[in-house]
Amino acid sequence: MKVVVGTGWYADDGSRSYKTFGSKKIRTNSFRELWWEGINRFLSPDAVVIVDSASPGKPNNLESNNHPLQNIILLTNPGHSTETNFHYSGSTASVILSLEYAYLSGADVFLYVEQDVVLWERDKGELRRRVMMALGKCSFVFGFGQGTPQILQQSFFAIHRRGMRQFLAGLHGIEASARNLSPETKFHIALTRGFVKSLLCLLSSETRLKKLPVFVQRIFSRLQRRLRKTLMKWIRYYQVWDFGYGRLRPINFDDDIFYFQHGSEEELLQYR
């Protein structure tokens, strides 16, 4: 069973125009030791792919990896999904590039572990076992979105080889840019099929609204979002982890297996 881990990288000491969560350390090299520990101890992949969004600060501990490493540096930073002028944000670009690498390398399993995620297992091999067990039931497994602003969580997710091309084709088939449609919503739509997918894409497009007066655009845009959100709650073609937290709080550090992101100073100290 060949496993490839994908992740993104961006580190900048400057201020950001979008809201961030958790300790400042999780977006710096000082956090990478914990990230690598989780990858090496609990996942043991056959390769790790880092997609660097033209970051001003470069990862300085690449030697911490115990496995073959591909460090891909983009020429330009695509930016955060809320402010990008590209079709895909930096995070989504890292997913697409590392997933393409996994597929073209003949990997059986692709695991995406965001750069601010920490992993934990009490019994050796349990995390990897649970991942494989979940993928045995469904080709796509994401974090549960309930209790968060999004329909799903993408900080730690898995895709089996049998679903890799479907996911990539689904993503590329969505016309809305990252600025108009969140990556989490795109992931959900990418995995839908037939009439449901066509309807969700229609409810995600604002092209037809641009000819209307601004106040009418706002009304119809809100209506579209509500209808889309309701439909996505009822229909999904992926499974969700039965462990872990992602953005959800509080964290029970006594769990036998878990993951979380956006760790605060207190949470990172407790994890250690």
C-alpha cells in the first residue's frame, strides 16, 4: 500500500488582510518539528509533497523527513481564498499538485495534512489503520463540518486511488473561482454527480446576476447560498472521520486518536 502525503507551505512575518486563528507559531518554522513528528511517527508515508506558495520564509527543516521529499515552489503566491485573483487559492493549488503527483506516482492512498495540523495516536499504527478502514468503505474521507463555518473540513483528508481522477476532474469542472466559492464548498461539489452537481454549480454561479441591479443581486445571491447549503447538507458523496477535531473545540487530549488545527499556545503546550 503506497501512501503519499501532500501539504502546502506559506510563512510570512508580515500582517495579513484576512483573519487567522491559533498561535502565530503554527505558520512558522518553529511549529514544523511537531508537524514532521506526526507525519513520521503516525503515517510513515512513501513520499511527502510540499507545495510552497512562493513563501517569503522557506521551511528550514526538510531534513526532518524520513521519506522521499518533493518540494515544489510556485512562481507566484496564489493567495488566500478570500483575496486571490487566481482561479485556485494557494491551499487548493497544493492539494491539486500533490494529488496529481500521488496519482502519477501510482500511489494507492493520498493524505492531505495541512501545515498547521498535529496528529496523535496512543497505540502504534492505529491512525493509519483507521484511515485505511475508512477508505475501504468510501474513496473520499474528510473532516466533519458541523460546528464550523464550512460544509466539510479539509485540514486532514484522504482519497483512495480509485477516486483521485474523479476528484481532480470534478474540481477543474467548477467555473467559480476560489474568491467566489470556498475550497470546502468546491470539494463537496466536485464529488457530486449528475443532476445534483449541475444544480449545485448553477447555485454557485453569479454570472447571470451581474446584469441585475446591485440590490437584486444581493437578494438572489443570498437565496442561492441558502439553497446550496441546504442541498449540500442533505446530499454528499464522501464520508467523514469518526475521530479528531480540526477546527472544532474543545479538544479531548485523552482520546486514543485525534488531529486538530489552529492550535493556540495553550493547546500546543498541552499536546506536547
